[in-house]
Amino acid sequence: MRKLTFFLPLVLLFTQCKQAAETPDTIDANLSDTVKAEIQAKLDQYVTVPLTTDLATLTDKERQMIPILMNAAQVMDNLFWYESYGGKDKFLEANLEPTAKRFMEINYGPWDRLDDNKPFLPGAGTKPAGANFYPTDMTKEEFDAADIPDKADLYTFIRRDPDGKLESIPYHDQFNMAVNRAAELLNQAAALAEDPGLKKYLELRAKALVDDDYQNSDRAWLDMKNNTLDIVIGPIETYEDQLFGYKAAHEAYVLIKDQAWSKRLSRFAQFLPELQAGLPVPAAYKTEKPGTDTDLNAYDVVYYAGQANSGGKTIAINLPNDEQVQLEKGTRRLQLKNVMRAKFDKILIPLAKELIDSDQVSLINFDAFFANTMFHEVAHGLGIKNTIDGKGTVRMALKEHYSALEEGKADVLGLYMVKQLHDKGEIEGDYKSNVVTFMASIFRSIRFGGADAHGRANMVRFNFFKDMGAFERDEATGKYRVNFDKFQLATDALSTKILTLQGDGDYAGVAKFVTEKGIVSPQLQADLDRCAALGIPVDLIFDQGKDVVGL
């Protein structure tokens, strides 16, 4: 992957922290030939694609803005190194041979994100469940008992003071110099912005990075409608915190909107209230009204950074995550078209040819894959954000299990939405194409492993659907065939199960459900291994930067 030459000096970046990062076990850079071969095999699971797009529609000022936005994204990349591993300086000091160095870059640490975060370097030890957001010697009980401000806030680190007691440190204090540099870059881009909405958003997002108050910039991001350039930047998703699921990690996407595709998608937002009302759960679980000021847009991505660039790469985004802003204004669903096409061509189609019955493979197409992915993101806005019995938000009630269950909800409700819109005549084509493409996508996402929220969600769904007879496996060919009527029944049943668990804030129920269903059987593992032996990639890595995009 080609990288931008812009880097903050790492010493300056991280000496601004209130105290040094917690240090995992020291890795051993002297690798045996066996370990080198194992790492090369893991690296071969990825296929490299360039992040490019047509820049012909951009103005001169927009072209000037892209490198500036990429530089701001690179700051997020450095911050995520700290959150994931303790800092990029530790990685650079390890003096690894090229293959191990490259694989560590992909994983932002010595743990394989597509293999349940297992260490791939000698001496690395087990990855802390709380990554670098909490002291590694802290127990859940100690955290729960600690009387400190903002301990469960999205934007605080938990550290020990000189007396060994827990304290919370805001991100903007921990990363003072770095976030001020990123804010400076966003303000430089804002000065070039010709679209008033984009200009306002960049200015407010710059302010948010230095005070950790993101609501106004989230609102401004939803308000802007006519921009061609965009950047998603800041501490956003909580996947990296697998201890509680409280802490947001830094990431960024630099985006160029496909105005023609976006216009085609915009009409679907009007159906959200109707689709919410039709969810297969009692009324108490669907009383919240999804915001109607919702955008469905298609973009090409020209830069991924931070958490977004680690392990399995996302192909669509639903933001903002703030429940208050979602209920107030809705969300924006971003379909990452160029990356989606790369995954469809290089991963989904080869997988389907190996694992799906030959009579049904012909039903799989990109339009169905695009629709399923798009409505997955739309479905994040359906259901319930706050528990029905006053336990607070679903996110806080379900803690570390929230992300996997939420991704599972979005998958099945996305397919529910596709079915409803097909029945209304709003989506063309054969609904069976969506179903078979959905089935093939389960295999694609399961390969992300149990450490990935999307991977866990697909393991749960595979086993739930199997138990309901939604598909069957031909022992002679080793291929799977969808039973369409039972598949629909399974989709409705799983939707009801997940929405009820979320609305009840049933932490114990979710833990039991994920533990029982979130497994890969020996038979399924053998089928996945068969695909790996054929060289079918698990995911993408990117050749990206201003030179790649043609600036």
C-alpha cells in the first residue's frame, strides 16, 4: 500500500498523553522460517485493490482539498495505533522483516483480526479485550465500582493515577497536539470549500476534535446535501472495545459522492416510518420514530484510515451513532460503491461458485448485493434505541455484546425491508436474487472471524437459519441451497428475537444467544477451508493516496 508522506512526529504525537500507553508483551522480531511462512499465508488472504475514482466532476478547489483531508485522516490513523496497540512508535521500533511488518500494518498490532485476534508474532501475548482504552490489569468489577466522572463516556480513556486509582482522561487531553493538528487541517479544507454545508461541517468537526462534543458537527453533517466531497472523521465506532463496548476508536474515510447514483437512492427514505410500523414485534418495541430527514447516498472512497482500515473493510456506513441525533434528524447511509464492487467481484462471486448450488448461483448479481448492503445500513435506523423498561440505551445495556447484535439486526431487517419494497413494486428484479446473494454474503462475512462484530453476527445467523431449515447442504457436492419459504420464516423469527433482546436490554439473554449460536461447526469450517485452499481472498487491502487517485 502506498502511503502519504505526511506523518506527525510520533514523539510529539504521543508525549502529549497524560501518561504512557500500557505496553503489551514485547514481541520477538527474530522469526523462524515456519512463523514467516505462516504470516505469509495469512497475508495471502488479502487482495490489494487501488482506491481510485473519476475526478472529472471535481472543481480545482475540491482537488486541492483532497490531499488536505487525507492528511487529516492520517492523524486518525496514528491515534488508532495508540488505541489498538499503544502507539506506532512501538511498531516501528520492533524492526520486523517485511512480511511481518506488512501484516502488522494491516492489523494495527500483532493480533490477526480475521482469526479471532490471535497473536501471529512470538511474545505478543493475548490482545487485551479493552485494547488500550483501559489499564490491562483492570477488572470489570473494579471498573463498575469506580466512582469517577465519565467513565463510560465514548471519548475518555481509563488510566491509573499515581496512587493506582482509576481516573478518566478525555480524548482531547490525551491527544491534545494531534487533534489540534487535525483540526487545523480541517479548517484549511473548510477555507477552500465552495459548498456552504461542507464548509460549516468541516469547521464544526474541527471544533469537535478539540473538545469531544460531536453533536453539532453531526447535525451539520446531516444538513449538508449538495456536497461532492465528504470526510467521515473522528472517534466513531466502538468495535475495538471488546471489554465493554463503550469507547469509540479513531478512523476516517475520504469520500467523493456519486451524485447520479445518490439521486436514484434518495426516494427510499420516505418509506422508513411505514417499515418501522410493520416490524414483526409488539408495539412497545417499535414506538420510536426513525428520523425522516435521512439520506441514502453512493460514494467512491479514496482513503481509509484508522479503525476503518484495520482487518475486514466496511463497504457501507450508517452514521451518526449518537442516539439523540438519530431520533432527532435520522442518519445518513453511505454506500461505498467502488469498494463494494471490488468485494463482489474478487470475493463474493468466487465464494458463491464454490459454495452455492449451481442452479442458484445464476441468481446472484451486483444490484442485489448493493441493495442488501444499502438496506442493512438503513435498517440500523429501525427498531429501538432505548430499552423499554428504563435501562437506558440499548448500547449501554448490552455492553460488549451490543455491536454483534446490532449488526445482526441490520442484516435481517435489511432483508425484511427489501422484501417489503419488492412487494410494493419499489424495487425491480427477482427477490430470490436478494435472498441467494444474502446467503452467499453470510459465508463472506463469517470469514471475518469471531473478533469482528460482523463475523459474529453472521455466525449467529448461519446457525439460527440452519436450525430453521432455511437452507440445506448437499453432502455429495458440498454446496448449499436456499429453501425460500423457510428462509423468509427464519428472517422474520430472527428479527423478532433480536429486536426483543434489544428492547428488553437483556444482557444475559444476548450473552447466552451469542455463545450458543456464534460458533463455526467443523463442517462449516471445512467448507471455508476449502475456499481458502482455492486462494479465494478473505478481504481487501488498499493501494491508496494522492498519487493513486491521480492528484
